[in-house]
Amino acid sequence: MRVLVTGSQGFTGHYVTRQLLQAGHDVVGTATHLNDTRTVDLFETKAMDLTNPDQVRRVVETVRPNAVIHLAAVSFVGHGAPAEFYTTNVLGTRNLLESLAGADLPLQNVILASSANVYGNSRQGVLTEDTPPAPANDYAVSKLAMEYMALLWADRLPLIITRPFNYTGVGQSTRFLIAKIVDHFCRREVSIKLGNLDISRDFSDVRDVACMYEALLTAGTDMQGRIVNLCSGVSWSMQDILSACSDITGHTLNVETDPSLVRQNEVKNLQGSNEAIMRVLDKPMTPFNETLSWMLQKQ
């Protein structure tokens, strides 16, 4: 397929585009920081600002994709400008969907990346796609709003909405928790300052997540119109992660709580059901301690 991947130069985009190329797809990416079209990582990447509807329309009409994986977003929960969550994640996605619907394309699948953060502090143990949303921060609210907005195009576009849980891997920014912890272990720091320690997360390997997107892309019509969790189905506490890194490196960090890093409305526990995605994914999930070893060895 000819696949348009928005946010192709981001952390997730790097792994997704590589997976698609290995599978034989023709990839065209987009990035906001470019001034023109360039060949990056063996595929063409076009400048596209989601908040510019004319530019989005021109890119869509030029590329004429068979499928779309929409990854571009303001995705760091601690981002300091809340309005940008809504401008990019909701209005930017609307610009993309409007352009796709108006371009008379032979689209097979349009995959939108939402977030498991929409579940918020659900009291339900394992979160399925039927768990009622309860977003607890602006990022999560913007993603849920994007989901509802996308339904306006459900009768015109072959939509699949994904809710990725936390994932990590080599190359992730140290703004994100696991990458920060790995960086401290690799530099053999004496201590690390963290925020909320009483949290647990369902962590996946970014390489598995890339395979999930590719599997959905080629899943045919079975997954269209659905919301799909992207997750491992296993929850790790902060202490579990710190202990695993210590076991791998033989190094121990002293953990200090930094009040400035403690987020209000922090989601305490996120663990997902991956039953739906495993119906189309033809590989087992990577154990998370293997992901940590990969990251610790590559730093």
C-alpha cells in the first residue's frame, strides 16, 4: 500500500515507518519542522502543519494514499501549553479527516492514534475498549474529543481508532519516564528525582507497537469502525522497573521525590486488555525486561 504516516519523524513514527518499509509498503511521511519535501530514512517526507488546512489538503491530494496512520500529536502529558493539545490533536485531526474525505481516494484504512489516557483513573482492573472513558488531564480530554470528532467521518472513511498504552524503546526522549530512568542507570548516577511513585503502567516495546500498527493496516475490514487497545496486558510498578534495571546493570539509584514533578490528577494505574489486537498480531509480545535490557545496552 501507499501509506501516509503523519508524525513520521517522531519516536513512534521512526519505528512505524521502518516496520512498514520492511513489510514492502510505499511510505510517505509528514513533519512540521520541514520547509519542503525531503527524502528522510529512505522515504519521502513532506512538510505539513496539521493546523494549516490548506497545507494538509495539498499534501493529501499530492500523495493520494491508500491508507493513513495518523501519529502526529502533542503527546507529552506534561506539555506546558494546554491549548496546543486541542489545536493540534482535535482541530488538526479534523483538518486531516476533512481532506481525506474530500479527495476521492481508494482508502483501505485510516488509523488514528488516540491514547489509553482517556480511561483516566478507572477503578476497573483490566481496561477493555468498553471501559467508560474518564479523562483526568488536558491531553486525555483532547484525545477523547478527537475520537468523538472523528465519528463525524465514520460513514465516509474506513476508520480504526487505537488507544496505545505506555510504550518505550531506544531513542525515546528522556522527558518520558522509562527513558529517563534508563539514562540515569546508564550514566550510573547516584540518585534520580521522580514524581508520583505510587503508579503502575502497562508498558510495551515500541517495536511491538509498530508491528501492531502494521497488522491493523492490513487487517482488512474486520477492524474498521473499532477502537483497539495497543498494550501488553501486563502492569509494572515503578519499583518493579527500578529493580529490573538494577538487576540488569548491577547499579542502584537512590530515589528522591521531587514535588515539582508530581502531577495533579495523575492516573494511578493503567493496565489494558490486548485481546482485540492479538487477534491480528502474528507475534508474541516482547517481555518488558527484555525491552529494558535492549535500552540499557544501546545507551
